[in-house]
Amino acid sequence: MMSPETALLLARSQFAFTIGFHIVLAAFTLGLAQWLLFLEVMWLWRKQPVWLALWRYWSKIFALNVAMGVVTGVVMEFAFGTNWSGLASRAGAVLGPMMYMEVLVAFFLEAGFMGVVLFGMGKVRPWVHFMATTVVALGSLFSAFWILAANSWMQTPDGVIQAADGRFIPVDWLAAIITPSFPWRMAHMVVAAMLGTACLVAACGAWHLLRDERHPAARQMFSLSLWLLVVMTPVQIVLGDLHGENTRDHQPIKLAAMEGTWDPPPPGAGEPMRLFAVPDMAQRRNHWEVAIPDIGSLYLRHNLTGRIHSLNHYPPEDLPWVPGVFWLFRIMVGLGLLMLAAGIAGLVVRLRGRLWRARWLQWSMVLMAPAGFTAMLAGWGVTEIGRQPWVVYGLLRTAHSVSPVSPALVLGSLVVIVVVYLTLFALGLWFLLRLMSQPPHPDEEGVMPDVALRSGTGRT
């Protein structure tokens, strides 16, 4: 017989594995939708073949990513009812309408116009196709809005009362949707999706520039992505700082775990910036700590003497898994700084007129292809692991949300999901790399061969 703790760990592992795959695909869809909209704007404005070739090239990758994302998303939705009936029964009145709006307004909006976007180029009027692309791009943002509204409510619940039977009853929908953490979480996630897409597009452009530095489409991909990195990474750093202030005020234990702060600093001293440590939850302290005194207070309190809550102020049962939160946060920040360095390096070599010949930078961007989405996954891990042991922060514990399902069934479904997802992801990655290994051509075809445009009967 498995213990209740093991059964809970299996249910959490299944959901973490499922959402870990889905969030990457969903974020890539969000980023690619905005990228395709930009490419179509440039094509309609400039009428240069390179923009149309790039649009067709990335539309195939977009179609592949959407197909994979739908599969992973459907499984994740079913997990709420099978493994998390306690959450569904108590918070269904809040989360259910948000999920309904995500499906009705966002997903159906995207799906309804997706066919026009993927198969309509050259078959409908240019303004009709542009409107369809705009709707799909907006639909991806609406989808992120409702998903992040639901997650933000679980992180910083507001706008509800709790009935005698434990159910959450909405009394102020605006407050329940726009919770204290939602604006920063939404902005941070959208920019993260764009940065992850920019890293992948930059890697693709760099790969083809290494083979032909005069390739026009590769130049555009590489140049535009580096511009996005140098502009958006500082924006993301500012958003991260604001999001951190919100976490400090509403989820102090999570921030203490991110910083590895077990005890307050000595009187008169500020919070240190811990570069390295091995948090020990049994002894409630850090081993092999390497820290810079007082510097932590600069970004935590914007002074040299400010303090935050310490982990030892809370009972052990209220603490998250501190080592995971501590190191995932440093992975996220480290990769963010690496993306900033890449953007600045691109700006420097651009100003020197060596952007197309800087092979060291091109190889660096190829190696950084997964950096953006890896940073996003690390940040998501900080958000979700740092919330534990609560599924609705401060109101409903994760252990009280799990379904009374046989642990053997949860383990069996976890094994099946792992096998299916790894197979699906391996095939999808193989197709993705196969598509990206070939550079865009002037006569690039989209998802389907454009017979109308080739025969001269298309309206574009």
C-alpha cells in the first residue's frame, strides 16, 4: 500500500509533467502568433518576397506546434476532474467560468480563424487574411489572459467568500479575475513567450547564416530576434522586479525560499545576495553558502538595510521545497542575464558593421536556442513549487485537493502519459528540426501548396 504522501506526490508529478510540456507549446504558440502577425504586416507594407517567404516558413512550424499543443492541453484539462476533484468541487465556481471563457472566447476564436490563416494565403483577399492572422494573435493573448487569471487567483485569491462546506463562492468577479498578482504575472509571461520565441528564431537564422551569410531571410531572422532581445530583456527584468515586490507582499514564504533566507541578518545589516548555497530543510539552514552582504536588500527593498520574512519564522508544514525554488530561481535569472548579454553583444557587433560575419555570436545563438523556454520553465517551477503546500494560497492545501483515486491508477496513468508525451515530443521535435534545417526559399510554400497563387489566379 502506498502512503497518502506518495499518492499526492504521484498526482502532483503527473500534473507537473503534463503542464511542463504544455506550457512550452502554449508559450511558443503565443510567441509565434505575434511573429506571424509582424511578418504579414511587413509583407503587406513592403511587398518584398523575403517577408512572404518567412511568413510561409514559420506558418508550417506554427501549425505543427498548435497540433501538439492541443493534444497536451486536452489531457491536462481531464486531470482536474480525475486527480484533483477536491479542487474542482471547492473552487469550481471560480475556476470553471474562467476555463469556460478560455475555451469559448480564446480557443474557439483561434480555431475558427486558424484555417484561414494556414490555408487562405493566396485564396482570400489580403485584408481578409490579415484580419484572420490578427484574430489568431489576439486569441492567443486572450487564452493566456484567462489561464493566467485562473492561476493568479490560486496564487493570490481575491473576490470570493468561503462557505461552511469549504466551497469558494465568487462575490466580486472583477477582483477574482484581476487579482493582486495578475497584472505582473500576465506581463511577465507574455514577454517570456516572446523572448523564448526570439531565441529560437535567432538560432534558426544563425544556423543558416553560418552556411550562407548573404541569405536574406536568415539575415532578417537573426537581426530582428537580436533587436527583440536587446529591447525586451530589460523590460522583462523590470517586470520581474515588480513581480518580485508583489510576491514579497503577498507570498512572503515563496520569496524567502527564492532567496534561501532561513534567518534574518544581524542587526543593522541588510539581506545578502546568495550566489550559491545548498538549502537543507532538515536542519533549516544553508550549506556552502556564497553571498554578497547587503546587496540582496537593493533588489528586495531598494535600499541596503531592508529585510524580508525568514523561513524559520514559519512551521515546517507551511514551507515549500526550498532547494527546488532556490535553484530554479537562479537558473531563470542566469538565463535572463545571458539573453541580455546576447542582445547587447548583437547591438555592439551591429554598430561595428560585423553582424553577418560574427560567427562566434551566431554559434552562441544556436546554442542558446532553448534558453528562453528553459528560463520560462524555471520561472514557472518557482511559481508553482513556491506556492506549496497550498493549491489556493493560504486557503486550501494541496493535500486536501487530491481525488480519492487509487495510487496504482495514478501511477499507471502517469507511466502512460510519460510514454505518450515523450513519443509525441520526440516526433514533434524531429519534425521541427527537419523544417528548420532548411532555409526559407523565395518560392517557399506554406502548410499546403498554394495552387491558386502558383497558377496566377490568387487574389494576392
